[in-house]
Amino acid sequence: MTTASTKSCSSETADHLPHSHFPRKYVEGRVTTPPYRRTIYRDPVYVVVMRFSTTLYSLLLALPYGFGVNGFGLLPTAVAAQAVEVDEGTFIVELGGRAVGTETFRIRRSGFGDNARTIAQGTLEIVQDGVRQTIQSALGTVGVGMSLDAYQVRVSAPSELSIRLERRGNRMVSETSSEAGVEEREYRQVRAQTPTVVLDRFFAHHYFFIAPYQTQGEISLSAILPRPGGQSTGTLRTTTVEPLTVGAATIQAQRLELRLDGAVHDIWLDGQNRVLRVQIRSQGYLAVRRDPPPG
């Protein structure tokens, strides 16, 4: 069920806004600016479209996996060397029972308590319908509970796409840039007690960030789905502990069940909440860890 309504505002031409805000391209020797469109996920009382701070645009810095995170303000260079490795590994990705690629990821943490910063970087390389794609992501959270703070994903050929998502108060604001133009979206907080997470398509390591919210009963989660864009409310519940074979090891895994938009997401975690396996049967999606977690 989609919990946030959508409405497209009237288009604005680039002449009405700073040109530095838009990507440009050459067409027949001319520099052109793609059209600009805004989509707002509305709250009936409070609607505002906010511009991104320039710090988010410095996100793509030369860090491992080709995706930087300094622009989030979450993991400054001086602190990066002191960051603790939380998890690192590779998932084999299957669609419809056939291996289509791999997801390589790394999760690090720095600081303590409310000052903790957790950064996840991932690279997804898959072949779908005969087309090879590389998708890179960077996700930033704050605090012990890993509250969502910022996210960026970049999709390579055949058509390039970039999405930036940043927290502004109690809302998340995203900007999508593609050949079609630039679009802004605003995602509202569903309820104060409902956590918000990012679950981007085919990224299994993102499920690590729902682990802090597991309880003996059920809990509602608000999930932002950057590609193709949207926000849904789902229900997370803890089920059984069962043996799971990962590489050459057998691990006692906690299975979680997330019900979202009519689909059941089965997630298996180890004793440190590291993701071992993710399956969405209705979508034919399966991500299996190639090797056991480090340590």
C-alpha cells in the first residue's frame, strides 16, 4: 500500500532557475538544459519543495567501490581511517532461478552513540534482457538506531540515471537526473514512531538497515523505493531461527519477514545482524551470500 500521495506540479523551464542546478548536454553544437519537473509526496498540512545543499553534490569522491560519501557530512576524510568495518562481501544475484550478476558491498561505522555514522557502499553488476548494467549506491545513517540520513544511486548504460536523497527535517527530499530531465520528490514521515528505510531494487545489503527494528512482535516500516520512485508502508516481523548454509559454513540464521506492497521479503541475518540471504519469491529474486561474513 502506498502511504504517500503523489502529485506533479506544473513544469518549470530552466530559464526560471539557476542553470548550475541542472545537467547539460550538447545537441547540434548547442548546450541545452533538460526540462525540470517536481513531484511532491504531500502532507495535507505542510508542502514545500526544498533545494539541495551543495554538499550533497560532492558525494562522488574517489573512495573504494568508486562511490564516495564525504558529501553526506557523515564520514569525513579524517574519520574514515578510524572507521570500523561492519561487514563486507558479495552476493550472487538470481532472477527467475538464473544467476544474473553480483552485488559487492562494504559497510563501515565511525563514532559512538548519537554521533555514530554508518556508511554502506555497494556495486551491483547484472545482465537483464541481454543488457549489462552497473549500479552504484551509497547510503548514510546516523545514531545507534541507524536513522536514514542520505542516499545516492547511479545507474550506468544504456541510459544513465542518478538519484540523490537527503534528509531535511522530518522529510526526505530526492532529486532524479536523467536524459529526460530533473525531477524532485519529497517523502513525508508517515508517523513519528514509524522508522523510514531505503530499499533500492536488487540491493540485498540494504536490508541490514532494517535489523535494528526487529522485535518479538510486528512493527510498521516506511520504505522509500528510489527506483522507480515511491514510498510504501510495510510490516516487519521476526519468525524462526534456522540453519543456513553459506559457502562452506552452516550458520544459525534469524529469519525476518517484511510484507511490502503485497510481496513477502524473506531476510536471513547472522548473530551480528549481517545479511546472509534475501528472497522475494513473487518477483523471482534471490540474493545469496557467496562466502560467510568476515570474522
